[in-house]
Amino acid sequence: MSTSKTISHSQNNLRKDRSTRYNAEIKASEEDIESGNFNSHNEVKNNIEQWKKKCINPKTL
């Protein structure tokens, strides 16, 4: 009986930890958006294209 209580308690704590981390990540993301600290999809796409031009040597393709 004690083992099943321990397992149940551990599972409940794990769920709470996941929920707490998830909520903290959501809050941080919302704060980033409110402060304008984000990139649009097109900005990310352009950054990737620029990185490819700098890092990939066409001769090796």
C-alpha cells in the first residue's frame, strides 16, 4: 500500500512540475510579445537564408 501511495504522490508532483514549467514558459512568451521581443515568420526565414549564403559553399553541393 505504501508503494502505491509513493508512486501516486510522485506522479502528482511530476504533473505539477510540468504544469508549473509550462505556465512559466507561456508567461515569458507573453511578456516577450508584449515587449516586442520576437521575430516574424518572414524575418526568421530571411535570417535562415542569409545564414545559408554565408555558411554553405556552393562548390561543395
